[in-house]
Amino acid sequence: MKTKILIGIIVLTALSSLGRASDEKTSRQGFFVGFDLGGGGVHIGSPAANTGALLAGFKIGGGFNEKFLLMYEGASAATFRNDEAAGYASLLSGQFFLTDQFYVRPGLGFAVTSYKSGPSTITTSKAGLGLGFATGYELRLTKRFALSPEVKVDYARTNGHNNTAYGLSADLRWYF
């Protein structure tokens, strides 16, 4: 475990120097599009379950300035072990850069969950509250492209049950 943490610190340090090397980067002000992919876990309120999950998302929005971005964020988490389950959220998110590269991104919107138990039984919830939070470190690799390792936590309150998805993801973004 200590070896994995040390390797992660070395990789992040090396990548952060790459991100700083791009002095002629495109401004964050204006249009951008991106997606993220990662892994983590989910806690599903009903039926109660904790399991690993694939995390994925899509973002489209605009930057008001170098420190604040406003976006539509589509977030999803899916698990394929035992009974399949998935959660989807449509969020309005604001990304705040606390430093030149480190950011936090809270979001608020709607979410649905879907469960498959057995070969043909699929239960989909009514839309409920969706909350999202992410924090990451933006590495500008080219003038218009950024890669950001992120820690994410998403919450959904659907059909009276609490559902969470959490994990690590890689956010890929293009600024125009």
C-alpha cells in the first residue's frame, strides 16, 4: 500500500511539471467540452449493497474567467456484479479554481437509479435529488487540452433511499 501511494505521488509530481510547462495555454474563459472515466464504489440504499463500480461522465459549459467555470454535467455509475445497478445524474455544476490548477466542483440537479434483479426484472426510480462533488488538479498538457485526476462523490436520493457513488477518475477536457 505504501508503495502504491509513493508511486502515485511521484506520477502526480511529474505530471504537474508538465502542466506548468505550457505557458501559452488557451484561456479557460469561453467554451469547453470534456468527459471523465474512472472506478470506485457504490452504496445502493435499496436493495442494500456496496460494490465496485465504473464511473463515467460528460461535461459541457463555459468559463466566466480563469477561476470559475459553469457547466452541465452528466454523471453515471454502474456495477455489473450480482444484480446490476446504475445511477444517472444531470447536474448544474460550478468549478472553482482555488489555485492555478487545484479546483473543487460542487453540483446540484436530478438523479435516477435503476436496478436489475433476475433475468428480466428492471426497476427504475422516479427522479430525485442529485448532488455531486469533485476535487482535482488540472494538468494542461497542450494549448487546448487538460488532464485532471479527480476524486468524486455523488449522492442521489431516489424513492426514499440514499445512494452514493465515489471514486477516482481521469477528466479529459478541451478548451476552445
